[in-house]
Amino acid sequence: MSKILVTGGTGFIGSHTVVELHNAGYTPVIIDNLSNSSVKILDQIEKIIGVRPEFHEFDLCDTEKVNAFVAANPDIKGIIHFAASKAVGESVQNPLKYYHNNFFSLINLLEAYREKPINFVFSSSCTVYGEPDTLPVTESAPVKKATSPYGNTKQIAEEILEETAQAAKNYNIIALRYFNPVGAHSSAMIGELPIGVPQNLLPFITQTAIGKREKVTVFGADYDTPDGSAIRDYIHVVDLAKAHVAAIKLLEKGNPAGNYDVFNVGTGNGYSVLEAISAFEKASGQKLNYAIGPRREGDIVKVWGDVTKSTKELGWTAELGIDEMMSSAWAWEKYLKDNPIE
């Protein structure tokens, strides 16, 4: 079984991808500095797959530790790179944190594999499209000036990866531009576990419903959308995890498009924030306390993806709908109430 390095593998998307890699016959190896996750997630993963994944705790911005890891693990055949700071609002308030963490970690990994063949899947984002001119947005849409430092790190990281792939053919790279990951594993043993106040909508919804938060704030209800709230393409995290496995498989057999490619990973459907709240209320049976607040700096009005390329060339399509997204997230929140993970 091929060994695949998963950076940020105890995080929300990373932990689900570790599970799906195992299910697909790979051996995942995790690096995480635990800055936005808990080491106890390893216990949860072990309960699901029956095996405790190999784990290394260090910061990928530490060049010496990255080089030492690569030297000691010559059998790593692929990398799925999640490790990054990822909150839009925080990036506006603290841009240097985002530029330092997101670039140094990426460059250290690429430098360490300068002389080695490596399959590399990068965690990118639909934020690279900014406010799209047409919807659904395709991979050929122009990359616009980012609306946040977080989005800018994804744009520049893609440029770094593409130029690196052009300069050295030992790198085989796919950037997955995800839309809005939500939900949790069907076991309810792993899910989104924000440290402190959640930065994303769904954990704020579930924490409010369970009583941890007083209310959900809808940031803006005066946008040019049917109900005035912003529209996003929500995708179940398990579907997203499976897209990473599909990307590794495509790189292993050789991507006909060359050694650098990008794919949208979404459902192709847009839901407004108010529609997401309504879907949660339906799936959980809980009436949610929410209020309309001002627009949030860095947010765009509406985006959802064209996933034709992912279906045809990546051989992947999302299977789980909004009901499964909401019900699984609620099951996870209820699990946490009885089984706290610090």
C-alpha cells in the first residue's frame, strides 16, 4: 500500500481524508502542529478504521524538521497538503500570519522534494475566483484579485505550484479548488472541531442549536440574491475527502493534462445562508436562534461551481446532499456533547 503524507491530517478535511485513504487501500501518514485541531482526533480515526495512523507533531514552517522527515521517510509516494491557516475574517485582521504560515509550509515541502518524484495534491479554494462574472464558475474562469489575504495565499500558492511544475517534471501536482465543506463522518466520530469561536457557518449553527452559542449571525441580508443572504456551494466533507483520493489515483496513473492541473470540487448547486439555516432546522428538528448582522469584510455575494471537469477527468462526483450535510453535522455536535474533545 502506497504511503501518502497528509499535512494537517488531524483537521476537519484532513481527518476525513485519512479515513478515505485508508478505505481505498493507502497508508496515510499525518503531520500536524495541532494549532487548530486536537491530538485526540487520532483516537477517533482509530475507532473508525481500526488502525492508528502514523503521526508526527511539528510545524511545516520549520525547514530542518521538514527535511529530516523527508530524509527519514523515503517511501512517501504522495502528499496531500491541507496544513494552512484558513479563516477569511481572521486573515483580514492578521494578514502576516497567513502569508507566513501558508507560504513557508508549502515552499518547505516543495524544496524537500526537489530531487524526488512526488504526487502532490494541494488544498486550494474557490476564493481564487473572487466574485465570478458568470455562474456556475468553471476552472477556466479568470483568477481575480483576492478579497482577503487568505484568498490571496491560495492564488499565489497555485502560481508557485504551476511554475514549480513547469520548471521540474518530478512534481506531479493537482490543485483542488473546493467550495464550502460541511458535515461529518457517518459514524459521528469525526467532524468540524473549531478551536474557540467558529469561523465557519455550520459549526456556529450546530453550536447554537446545542446551546454553546447564543445565536447565529447572518452576515448581510441585503445582497443581490433571492433572499438577500450570501450563496455558497456547500459540499459534504466525505465527498470532498474522496475527491483527494481520486486526485492521488489520477496522478499515479499519469494525468493526460500534464504535471499541473486544477479541478473544482463542489456540488454545482448554490444555497443561501438562510436556506442552509432552514435545511438545518428541517434535518435536526431544532428551531435556530439567528439574527441579521452587517456584511463581513472579505465575503463575496455568491459562488457555486461547474463540476463537469471533475466528473469527466477526475472521475469524481459529489453524492451527498444538503440533508446529509446538515444531519451528519448535527449528529457530530450531539456526539461532542456526550464525548467532549478538547
